[in-house]
Amino acid sequence: MITDVCAWTGTWNTLDAPGDVDSVRAGLRVYGVERIFLSPLAAAWRPNPHIDNQRVYEAAGRYPNIRAVPVLDPTLSGWERELDRAVRHAATPMVRILPAYGGYTPDDLDVFCAAIGKTRLALAVQVRMEDPRRQHPLAQVPDVRVEKIADLAQRHPDLTTVIAGASTAALRNLRDKLCTLPNLYADVSQADGLDALVTLVDAEITHKLLFGSHTPLFVTASAVARVVNDLNDKDATVILSENAARIFRV
Amino acid sequence: MDLSALRALVRPHGPVLDVHVHPLSCFGPYRIGSIREDAHRLIETGKRSGVTKMCVFSLYPSCPYEPTPAQCREANDYVLAMRDEAPETFLPFCYVTPVFPDEATTEIERCVGGEKMAGIKLWVARRATDPGLDPIMEKAVALDVPVLQHAWLKTTGNLPGESTPEDVADLARRHPAARIIMAHLNGAGYRGIEALVDTPNVVVDTSGGDPESGMVEVAVARLGPHRVVYDSDAPIRHFGTTLGKTLGAVLPDTVKRDILWGNAVRILHLAGDA
């Protein structure tokens, strides 16, 4: 069963992408994605991103194959309540943070991470939503440095940490940390380039990679193609489904 | 769904002509020991995603923004040697710089007139509004080959010599008999597509940036189904990831086939060659 750990619902400021829950779900189903970790796109731009989490909880309530991945803002009063809400939703496997959109860095998150580490939830840290060269000129958001995410994972060994939306080169450069930190993982939602997945498999980090599509901002077929075109059945299956099943016990 | 069914879903059903490929020696972490190895690795990775033919051009190994004529010549010799390795796959383009118009036209005469290269490549030495491009475009028209012009519209700011889609539209109006392929649909975005609406001698290629949803559909809607061609910009991007923009688009199969093959065959005057 293919698990997409990086899917979204809602609208985006620079793209006309069909982001309602039913369209996202149907579009992923075409490519055999049967389990969807869903986050709200609007959370990136809200002063209070917690408001938008209701949408993904409702979606998860409607469809058993959707798992709500709420966006939390650790600089916002009441994040503890929002974390508790996520914990109480039995089907929620992780929470997501968008540090660059919230104006903070992974350096500032020790209290927050310690709190998540005491729960069953994982933490996804979004590196980028879109190429900075393609952003709206009045809404430019830099990437989060992946090294900072690795440092965070190192400081919080009880917290399963997923790097979301990093480039192939960034993941290749982080190879040693991905190998040595048992709680650090990465999705491949923005790992592009010729032989992208081959180079990551050759770097012996297959067991640390999770399939993500970045649907609906990116084309689902593109995300699937770079996994299944280049990898053998065993490695493709590990990335498409087995790692998620093991890490999230789904 | 098993993996073979999934693979079939993301593979094209017909031939694919990729109009924008670079040798591995130009970009990325690839350790390439020879031109032969470069050629065959590109062929192998392209085949895995369903790419049949490739227009290939080198920007010289260090990719200088303002290459010398000697560097252009060396880059062109490289892709000619790639064609020698696999003439059924590679259609080399001649890389020149408008900083040296006289040398550029001499090199085009050597590569296109003499060696029968399939087109001309222009990158970021000068914007497409620069008069240094004019003799190059005139030579392209005389030799009946298309010109592939790089373009982007970067929020973070273009390079000094980097063309915008508006610059390419200006070039097309100055040279209405020229056939122009503007590179990087996803780099141009919605604004860039609009700049090309009234320049019928320009087609846009589907590379540049991430596989954003809906961009190919907008290009087809605004420019028409015959003014969009597939390209990967490999090795910077993955053949299959870029193919997914077209294969995953909400478009009729006939339009997808034109984007992946028919339109490029027409522009390159390869009609009947499958």
C-alpha cells in the first residue's frame, strides 16, 4: 500500500491547483496511493495556522485512508492545546511545521520538540513549499537549512523527525546524518534530477526515505515516475510503502 | 496496484522527443569518464522513462555565462561526438554566444551547415533583445533550423544576460521567419506564457523548475496545442518527473502525443521520422 507522507489540501497563492480534498484523494488514487498524510495549505500563510487544521481532521473523519497531519506553530500561544488535539486523534501519525513561513528556525524549538517527543507523534519539518525563484515577489520565503533539522533530530533522539521537501543534493549532503541518526528520515517529494533516487539508494539511505508527492502543488505522476522508473521492485516498495508502515505503524 | 501497472501509468504510449538535454559533463554530481559513457548513460536513463530521441547541447563543462568562441567550439565538438556514439538518439544543437556574432555565425556554418546539427542553442550571455543575436537568427533562418533560447522570470532576479519571456517575444517579432523554442515553461510561469500569445513563431518547452500542477494545461490553453514541446533539461531534472507534467496533465491524448513528439518533429523538420 503506497503511503504519501506529503500531500496537501486547499489553495495556493501562485498556482491554480485543484486542492479540494476529493480532487486530491482521487488524483492520488489514480497512481495507487492508498494512504494519504494530508496537511492544510492555507496554514502556510495564516497568522494562526491552527485554524486550518479542522479541514484535515474533517477529511480524515470522512475517509479512512486520509490521515490528518496538522500544521503547528510553536511560536503561537496555545500550541500545547493543538498538540494535545493531534495526540487525541488516533489516526494522526505526525504534525508538520513550516518554520520559514512562521518566521522561526529549528534552533528555537527545543521545548516544543521535547513535548512532541513525549507523544507517539512524529514531526515533519518543511524545507520548502516552492522554488524561491517562482514565488510571488511580495511573498518570498527562504528555504529551511536541512542541517538545522538534522541538529534538531540529534538533540531530540526520542522524536521521529522527517525532513520534508529537501532537494536531492541536500539529502545527499546529509547522508552521514541520515545514516547515523536513527530518528531522522526524509521524504522525496522534491528530490529531482537525473537518477535522483538512484543516487540516494546508492548512498545507502533507502531505509530513511519516504514517498511524498507534494500534491496538489506538484503533479503526482512526476513524483511516482522518479521512484518507479529508476528503482527495482524491492527498493521502490521500501520507499513507497514499507518505510512508512514501519515508522508510523500504519 | 502492482509496480508494473504503476510503471505503465507513468510511461508514454508513443515515442518521445526531448528537445533540451545537456551532457552529464555539464551539470551535477555525475562522474563521467568519457563521451561514450556520457552518451550511453543518458540513453539508458532516458529509456527508463520512455525518451526516444534527445536534442543535446553542451554549455561547456564549467558552464561559463560568457563562453569564448573556443569554448563553444569545444562544447559543440563534444555533442557531435555524442551523435557519433548514437546517431539514432542524439540531435545535437550548436551552442554559440551573441557576444561574438561573427564567430557565432562561422561556428553555425561549421556545425549546422557542415555537420548538419539540428538547431542552435542560446543561453545567458546576452538577453534576446541584444542586436548581437540578429546575425545568429538570420543564419538560423538561412539554414532552416530552430533556435532554442533560454528564458526565466525569476522572483530572485535574472542574471544580467538572462532573457525574460518578453525578451524572447521581442526576438520573435524582430525575426518572424525564425522558429524559436523558448526554454523553461515552469520558469516563465503564467506571466511568461502570456508574453508569447501573439508570437506564433515561438513554441515553449516544458522544462524549468518544479513539476507544478496545471502549467502545461495553461500553456496549451493560451498558446494552442501545437506550441508546446516536451523537454527535460536533464540532467538537472529527471526525465520521468518532467514527462509527468504532460502525462499527468488534464489534456486529450492527441495533445499529449503532439507535445511529446509531433510538435518537435514538425519544428525540427523531421516529419515522417519515427
